[in-house]
Amino acid sequence: MDVLAARLPILDAAPAVSADPDAELAERFRNGDRAAFDQIVRRHQKGLWYLVRRYVKRDADASDVTQQAFGRAFKGLAAFRGAATVRSW
């Protein structure tokens, strides 16, 4: 063993952790688990609402736009392939 190798720490080969915490939920939803989509909504609804609210004047409008966005996500999530995170998608 050379000197450099002797100084390097030994790393465990741990399984890779998904960069997207919602990837498993998206996969479960694509496999028919509607509760997985509910979890995605609960996780992102508040943040999306605040983002939308910065662009619209009324709270009710922000709620409507947020609801529409999740409706479109529900319809389109079957086509999601994981090239981006669910949040950015």
C-alpha cells in the first residue's frame, strides 16, 4: 500500500440516496397509489401557494391557481420520468 492510500479514509459503500425526496412518492403514484399524490400535495401546497401569491393580488386567486397546478400535476405525473425533481417539475 502506498503512502497516499494509507492516509485516505476508508469509506463505506452506502446506497445512494435519491436527490429528490418525492421520487418514491411519484413512483408510487404512477403505480396506482393515490395517497402518494396526497403526500406530494401536502408537502408542497404551502410553498407553491406563497410562490403564486407573489404574482397575483388576492389570496383566493392564489388558492385557485395552486389548485389548478396540482390538478395538472395529477394528470401529468404519469409522464414524469425523473429528469428533474418533482418540486421543480
